[in-house]
Amino acid sequence: MLRYLTALVVAATMLATVSPAATPAARAVTLMTYNVHGLPWPIVEDRSSALQAIGDQLKIMRDRHVQPGIVAVQEAFVPEAKAIGRTAGYRYVAFGPAEDADGARAPGDGGFVADGSRLVGERLGKHVDSGLAIFSDYPIVAVRRMAYPVCAGYDCLANKGALAALIAVPGIATPILVIDTHLNSNGASGAANTRAIYAYRRQLDLLSNFIAALGAGDRPVLVAGDFNVGRDLARRAHFDLRMFGGSDLLQAAAVTCSTAPACPVAQPLAMAESLGRAKDWLMYRASPTIAITPIALAAPFGRRADGSMLSDHIGIVAQYRIERRAAPQSAVVDTASR
């Protein structure tokens, strides 16, 4: 009898330990990616009013309690672009690689860089930083940065790379890894296609390794950025290989939503335009203990009534349901039967 009572006490104690996992805690997290076109004059016209308007619109969204909880921006080169997070009321900010940050080159990269043409901006040094920033309503507990060691054409004037922020979302036991990046452009770079595709592939390879190293184990991952895929088949093939077919096994939020029975899309015309350009991407990867499900898409920064935009890109948002996976029922039964 004593043995039986002891077994019941042990079983009850172990059930109490695992029971919280049997009822997963879910949390909705929204992430926006937006290339804000914050280039300096005279490369582009004065962008200060448009950049201020982006911050103001995000602040209005905050006042209505519909702001994205996390914003990943690209081309935030000028001070007005970097100030968007502060204008919009985000408490936590992380910026990408600085202008003087060095990327680790592979043996074959040296010759490629040495063959660069100054006529299209290569071998002239970096004139601006990475232009990457992450604004967050949730605490950023750690930051990692990586500068790409190779580039092609005018893209070489910026120190493009990747920014990773480990973000502690209340209600989710495991911090979420959010990664922002901006990859080498194609025709706009001014470089020959052979150089542009070499730089693009190298950057994707490095990004894939970066994600794999930081997102190992029990860490859920959200990825955002301007990937400059476009309609180039060679770019798309390598993008699919390294983002969706490698060890990272990322999933595209828009693709998942397109097959989900209930995943509403706000501003569908703007979202369709962005997806058709295939440059701005929102991707995710769950973990063994944390499930991630896209539950809504939106494009709050699209075209205004007169057809104009605040940037040359559309700002798109994915809302994810992030929750702890339930403990396998078999594990509970086995524990209680001992």
C-alpha cells in the first residue's frame, strides 16, 4: 500500500511538472520588412519628409494598437531613416554592421574583389554602413552582426550584411531570433551579371550559415529583408536552395498563407505587387518546442490614393502565432504509469 501511495505521489508530481506544456501558451507576433529607401543626397532627392512620414504612420498605427511589434528595415543609411524607430515609439533598437566592419573572406574572394571596377563603385571603399535596423516593442537581449566580404557594383559603396537580434517576447519562454538582411542587387548594381551573381551567391551562402549557426537547437527564427531575388532564374534557384532547401529549412509566410484555410490578407493589391517583385521576403522556422504559424498578411505601406509611395518598396507584414508545443501525450502516460 505504501508503495502504491508513493507511486501516486511521484506520478502526480511529474504530471504537475509537464502539465503546463500540455496547454500551450500562444502569442501573436507581427513582423514587418521595409526597404525605406533612405539613401543620401545626391544619390537620391532629399528623402527626409518621406522618412519622417514613415515614422509618423507607424506612430499612428501604434496609437490604434495595430503597429507591428517588430520592424526590420533596409537602406536606413541617413539619420532620418535611423530615427524611424524612435519616431514610431519603439523602445528597443539594433543597427547592422558599421561602415568599417570587415567580413571574413574565403580564399577565392580575394581575386574577385581585386578584379572589381572603380567605374561602377567597386574598390572605392565603403561610404555608408549596412543600412540595416531592427525596431522592437520587446526587449532585444543579444545582437550579432555580419558584413558580407564580397559585393558587386554600386552595392559595394555600402557595407551590406546581416543583423540578428535575439528578442524576448513576453509569454514565450524561448527568445526569438530575428534576422534582417539586404543582398546585392542585379541590374541596379551596374556590374556585369557574372559578377553580380557571384556576389549574390556568396552572400546567400554566408547568410545561410549565419542563420544555421545562430538558430541552432531550440531557437525559433524569423527572417526578413530585401533579398533582391526578382525574376532572375539563377538568383531564384540559389535562393530556393539556400533558404528553403538547406539545413535552415525556412518557410515563406506568404506561401504558407496561400494554402491555409484562414489567413486573411489586408491590402491585397499592394501585397500582390510586392510578391510579384519577389524582393522583400518574410520567412520563418519553428523549433522542436516552439511552433510558428502565419495567421495574417498585410501591406500597410503600399500605394497611396494618387499612386505614390513613401519608398520604392512596399512595407509588408506577417502576423505569426507563436506557441509552445504540447508535450507528447505518450510521455505523460508513460510517466504516470511508473
